[in-house]
Amino acid sequence: MYRFMSSKLLTISQTAKMLGVSIQTLRRWDDANKLSPIRKSVTGNRYYTRDDIDNYIKNNKGKLIFKLAKSWITNDLKTEFYSDFYCLDSSVFQGRLTKLESGLGEMRELGKMYPLISAIVGEIGNNSFDHNLGKWPDIPGIFFAYDLNRKKIALADRGQGILKTLKKVKPKLSTHLEALDVGFNEVISGRAPEYRGNGLKFVRNVVADNKISLIFHTGDAKLRIDKSRINLNIKKTNIYVKGCLALIKF
């Protein structure tokens, strides 16, 4: 599970990027025996094995999925890292989405809300494929991971992002902040790619009407929605994400 493509040992810097944490955090984990590296006796440099990292991810998936998703779209990667979290095409995504919906359906406390959670996950994931088909800047497909025990779902793509998508029908848009506002607020009529705005408005309504929260990044803009927020909370961030990144909690 979670196999890396490289067969070499990983440096502490490489491991930090892959796990979406700082080098200082890895050093603290080492001191606490949470994730121990192999040290070279002469230089003292830390190196990690694939198996150790794989096992750590497997045992701490719920804590890591959003960090892993963020790392996947903010770093300059040459290939996908985590096969269990990677959906190359929409058919793989749909299969895993069906599995998610089945798991949600077994959570009695969700009641009638479980198909709505599946619906907004499907909307976000399908947007990634629909609006980047044949136009992926580098790595196609999406990152899709969830932990039902912690009630978290993370999705990410290294696509064009909402601004570039919506500029095709609203050329006056100039910032990612504006694009998020339009995407989640305005109903845009017409044909694709305008549907991106309509789909995200559906996501907003479902989140706002239920005990669900959403964090959504694109470019240098971030949005938060939950049942307690009447207005969208959209802010500029100092972290730039390629494509889109979403965290759903329920």
C-alpha cells in the first residue's frame, strides 16, 4: 500500500514534502519514536525507508490525508506517490466514490445526510475531471482519500483551477478570490465549462443546510463554509495550490 515510485532511501527533506510536514516535525517524531529514520553513522543525516513511511501513513491516515493532499498539489512532483489515494481517471474515482457511499450508508448517525455527502464529493471530484480533460498541466487525475472514523474526506487536483476555467465565460475575472466568489455564489447559464460554477453552488447549499464543513483552496484563495456561516469566508493565503484542494468534515 501507498508505494512510492522511487526505490531509493528518502532524505528527511523528501520525506517532509511527501508527508506534508516540516523537517522539525519529523525530528520531533523521531525523538518520540513515532517515525524513526535510518541514520548514517558518519554524517548523522536522516534517511527513511519506503516501508516505514508506508506503515506510518497506513496507521495515521486520518491525521495525514489533508496534509498529503496539500503536499501532492503544492510540490513539484514527477509522478503520483500514493496509489491508494490516486484516481487516474473518472472511472477509478467513481468506483471509489461508490465504496465511500456504501461506508457512509452504514453510519446510522448520518441518517439521510449520507447521500448528500457523497453527492458533494462526487461534484467536486467530477469537476476536476470534466474541466481538465485533455488539459492537465502535468499530472492527470485526482487525490481522493477519506477516513470515516474521523469523518474527513480530502480531494485535490493539479489542474487549471477555477479562475482559468471560469475566465472562459467571464474573461473579466482576474483573481482567484473573485473566481471562488463567482463559483460558489453565481448560477451561470449555458454549456460547459460554465457548469463548474453551478456545481459549486450546489456544494455550498448542501454544506450550509447540513452539519458539514468545507475548506476549499484554489490558487492563492481559500474558502470556508459550514452551517453556522451565512456568508462565504473567502481569504487570500500565502500558500499557492495548483488546481483545487478540498477538505470535507461531517
